[in-house]
Amino acid sequence: VRKRPSASAGLRYKVLALPPKFPLSTRSSERAEPSMAYSLRGKPSVPRPIKAGILPLRTDEMGRTANFITREDHPIWDKKD
């Protein structure tokens, strides 16, 4: 067995609950489709923008989750739930 550094070392994740068929924009009536994956990106002008991944489901009757994966020192960990 060879020991190798892991790129995922030091990463943490946070989960945000979303309602079923959540709106994709405040400017339109378009809604998320359960079978589609989505990637949300924060403002590029922010020093450390954040990304959220939303995986597809067969149905999202119970809602879906957005998953944030960041390094331990990211400001998101200072936010309260």
C-alpha cells in the first residue's frame, strides 16, 4: 500500500434543504426538474465564491438538498443554521 496525499483532505460539507420543484430564478417562473442536476455558483467578484451541487432524483416530492463542499477555513462555517 502506498501512502498518497488526498485532495479531499480538510474538506467539510453543509446541506441546504430545498422545497420540491424550487424556483430557478427570481426573474422567471421556471422551476427545477427532479431528473436534472444543477450547479449553483456564487458571485465571481467574491474572494472565495461558493458552489452548490444539486443531484438529480427520480422524484422530489419531499424536496431536495443543495450540497456545499468547502475547505475548513471557508467563511460559510461562520454562518449559523
